[in-house]
Amino acid sequence: MNKLMSVHETEDFIHNNECAMLYFSSVECSVCVSVWNQLQNLLKSFPHIKVAKIEVPEVLEVTGEYSIFTVPVVVFFLEGREILRQGRFFNFNELEQKLSRYYQYCN
């Protein structure tokens, strides 16, 4: 897991990984911690998806760049393009189904 600290690092991460996922959270957010743990368990089934975490209070310019208005938020990119976004209230079954649909394109 990578922790990104700037817009430049975030852009590099997205473009250097065919299947990239950004997880926006906050240290003070107990929901964020819980969702992060569940997300890590889910992603064990998707080993080709590379994940990076962004702590919103530490990197405010990234939140503006990616239109993040609340936490937690997951944004999945395939070949540099945003494919799906899920935030605040997570349905992990739905997220798993959506990831399964696109995962065939990940190497």
C-alpha cells in the first residue's frame, strides 16, 4: 500500500498502474478505518489492483483535483481513466461485482 502526499504522486500512481485504486480517508474518521479494513480484505481477491491511500487533511490539493467532498471515498482507475467511484456508504457486494466486471482487463 502506498501513501500519496501530492497531486504529482497521485497522477504518477494512476498512470503507472494499469488498475489503480485511490482510497481517500481521514485519520480521525472511525468509519474510514473500518472501511479500509474491509476494503483490504476484498482486494485480496483482486491482486492486480494497486491501492494507494490519501489522508485528506494532509493533502488538501488532491481532494480538489479529484472532487472529493467527503470521506471515505474509493476511486478506481483502469488505464488512467476513472471507472468507478464509491463513497460514504459502502456496499461491498456491489463494489466486488463492479470490480469483477473490470478486473479481466487488469494484468
